[in-house]
Amino acid sequence: MTAKQEQTAITPTRAQDYPEWYQQVIRAADLAETSPVRGCMVIKPWGFSLWENIRAALDRMFRETGHVNAYFPLFIPLSFLEKEAEHVEGFAKECAVVTHHRLEAGPDGKLVPAGELEEPLVVRPTSETIIGATYAKWVQSYRDLPLLINQWANVVRWEMRTRLFLRTTEFLWQEGHTAHETKQEAWDETVRMLEVYRKFAHDYMAMPVIAGEKTPCQRFPGAVNTFCIEAMMQDRKALQAGTSHFLGQNFAKASEIIFQNRAGEREFAWTTSWGVSTRLIGGILMTHGDDNGMVMPPRLAPSHVVILPILRSDSDRAAVLAYCEELAAALRAAQYDGAPVRVELDARDQNAGEKSWQWIKKGIPVRVEVGPRDIASNSVFVGRRDKAPRERYGQNRAEFVAGIGALLEDIQNSLFAKADAFRAENTVDIGGMDDFRAFFTPANAGKPEIHGGFARAHWCGGAECENSVTNELSVTIRCVPSGEADETGKCVVCGSPSPRRVIFAKAY
RNA sequence: CGGGGUGUAGCGCAGUCUGGUAGCGCAUCAGCUUUGGGAGCUGAGAGUCGCGGGUUCAAAUCCCGCCGCCCCGACCA
């Protein structure tokens, strides 16, 4: 082997500079770019198609659990936001506010806002309050419940620091808002939707997650309980990938969602809300992406297969293209995940190797090269995105077409298995504070290397202990995992008795 | 919003210290040659050097102010 390292499509590599790698993959895979507006992004067709597939799959799951879609206004009267005290406190600092409704030419010819609004409008950071006000009108009787509504929308949160997909000023999401007759029903809904998210992450994103509950410090403003799914990225930091909130009667009280119950009494409804956002795209990138770019899980990939004709000479050209067209048609007639296989035929007149690398960077699951030799032997030359770029194999064309669904499913499963193994390798049980510090302290403080992971450690339940590790090590409690057996122990910070382990990690 | 870094062609960068009218690689376009793995040769196009002001005969370069982006911190999906 020569001293020269094998060239990677992305520089720097993950190990060299993870945040820079992340940005370069977004560029190289043509997912998105920054915009003239600070903190806002342009989602490009290849990235948006991924979002559309996420949306379609989740939307189906929401309908299967009895929900319907609706749409509520982008603008929320300021007074609505003021109704729930904790909610105000949580969001006030990051609200964009509309104060005028007209532009007029100023003395220097420039446009200036005019027509000041009587009441400023807040661009929704989330829609609990305006949906609550609407539900208050819709709900009179227990017969009007439950209300099970979702909306796909954009929201704005004026964040200090933004990162493409992970935290942008404007982002796309879905927010489910439900109202129920009983506490139990609302609680069940909260847990049901958390499970929908967990299943979606596992089955579609091929991203293992831990479902659990947030500590009081990390709760959604105004919620009684907040549940979440937490994933581990390849820099071993945690990414909150979805949340489901049990809101109790807090927002019903704020918005006066009152119904007459079966006993004829007036009662506040029990509500929930739950959401996932375009952040999931960042999650997919950081779960599966490698030093050659994006890796799309087949079930969500904008396209499954790209056919790359090898056009060696003009005399071959027509025959090769015809063979490729037939192959594309045969693949499109095949099914994967209950729908036709999505196929690209890249007949652009460019160097074959260059085109191939472009598709590798975009993360398409399967590449198929077809040249005169393949046609002569009635075969195709196949490359999988979950394998090394040069690790390819020839296969009989009919077998390849017949097996395309199984191949895509195999890639989907291998991505999950790899991510799951990575998470397992970087999840450790920790007992004492010395080990805890060692786990979360980088060896090189000047330019921290990838370090840490998920620490499963005991916690007494006290906010002081939680805050102390956050202040000292920038480590937060990601969640109290659901469905784990109780295990008594001693709090990693203070040594007090603890009923169970929780997940500590650095987080996005 | 505090500390650090950075901003020069679509992308990655040199040039800045020591002021002299902008360069390299990749990409793009044209032509020819190539073609089973990120092609070669020749030629071409493309930059208000982040923005604004100042010093100077002359500013990418020096000075002042502002802005964007990245990292760390506070905050968060």
C-alpha cells in the first residue's frame, strides 16, 4: 500500500473535522444551501424529496392512528401567547413579531413599514395557543371529543446559533394537537405518538432511538410531561429527533377548551401535542453519512437506483441506451415497500466515473453500470451505497431485477444494524463521577476530538445534580428511558439513592 | 449575546506581515483526443477581494465601524 490515503469524496473527513464534514456533505449531496436571510435555508430538490418521503410515511402513520390534517394560521395574536405563563417564558425570547402591514416610500425612496398593527402578530414558534383558541370554539360536549388533528407547517424560532437542518430560524415540521375527554385518553395518545415516532425512526430512517421522558428541566414550556426519542450521531452526540407532550389541562385552561362531561359538569379538556421537523434530515445525514457523502436509507431515498450507461463509442450508444431504458422500465415495474422502485437513468454525456461519484455523494442506495460488455453477457454491474465505492459485482440482469426489492431491504437493514452497533459500542454504564468526567472530557481541549457517547448512570432526580453536570461538562440528561426495569443505585453526582439509570450525553 | 477563528470566481485555497491595478486547483464553456471508475491537451468565460467609511498618487493588503459563517459558552426541535 502506498503512503497516500485513499481519496474520499468529502474533505475534511468525519474524524478530521465533524462539523465541517457535515456542511460539506450537505453541499456535495445537493440537499440544501444557506440563504440571504440569516439562519434560513433553501432546501434543494434532492433534499426536499427526502422530506416529502418522510412526510408521506409519517402522514400515513398518523392516519392509521386516527388523525386528520388541517391548517391553522401562521400569525398568532400576541395576546394568545401570553395566556400560558410557562409557554410565554419558554418562547418569548425567540419570537419573530410582525408590527406593520404596509410599506411606503420614505423620503429617500426606500420602503419603510407603515400601518402599525393595533396588536402585534407573532410568527408561530408552535401553534398550541392558536389551535387551543380554535378548539375552544369546536368543543362543547364530550361528544365533540377527541379531536385528533395534525398540521404540516413552517414555524419560526429566532435562535442564536443555527445549523442547516439541525437548527434553522425557519423550519418545516408537523405538529399534532389533540384534545381528549379524560386524562387517561390524553396520556395514551401521548405515548401512542411517541411509539409512532420510535417506529418511524427505526423502520424508515434506519436510526435506532431511545424513547423516554424528559426531566422537568428539559420539558416543553407548559407541558406536564414531555417524551422524546433520542438518537446517537456519529460524533456520539445525542440528537432529539421527536417529542410528544402530555399537556394535562394547562392549555385547555389557558384557551378555555371546556366541555360538558358525561355527568353534565363543565370540565377542561385534556390535550397533547407532538412533532418532528426537518431536523430529521440532519439526523439521517449524521447517522448514515460517511466520508464519501450522504447515505440515504432506501425507504426514504428520493431515488433507489441510478442506471449509469457506459457509452464508449457512438456505435454502441443507441444499443446501450435502449438496454438501459428497458432496464429502467423493468425496475420501475418492480415493487419496494409497497410502491414502484424509483429509478434514475443518468445518460448525461460525462465521464462515467465522475457521474458515479456524484451519485455516491448524493447517497443513492444502488448504482448500476451498464456497458457493451454487460449487454453481451446479459448482466449488470452493481454497487451498493452501504459498501465501499469500488466493491461492486456483476449479476445476471433478470436476477438483479427480480431481487431489487430484497436488495433495497437488505441495504435498509444493514444501515440500521451498523447504526445500532455503533450506538451500542458508545453506550456505557457509569457508576462514579471520576469515570463520568473521563468519559466526557476531550483529550485535546483546544480542538476537541470525537469523544463521549451515551452514559447510562444513576440520577437521584434532583435538578441540582442535573444542572451541575450541565454546567461542568455540557452534558445533559437526554431522557429517562421508557420500559426499562427499575434498578436501584446511587446518583452519579451526589450518591443519594436512585431508582433507575438515565441517559446522559452531550447533545445538539 | 460573550470568547476564539474566518470571509478573495460555483467549491477549496494562495496572496495580506513588507500597499503597486488578482492568482492556483477543481468545476463551467468550446474544440480535439479519450472512455468499465473521480480523464488528457489547447483555448475561453467567470471575482464591486463580505459591506461601509478613512489614510494614500495607489488598498485584497494599513486604520475605524458593521455584517455573515464556523467552533466553544448561554438557549433550543
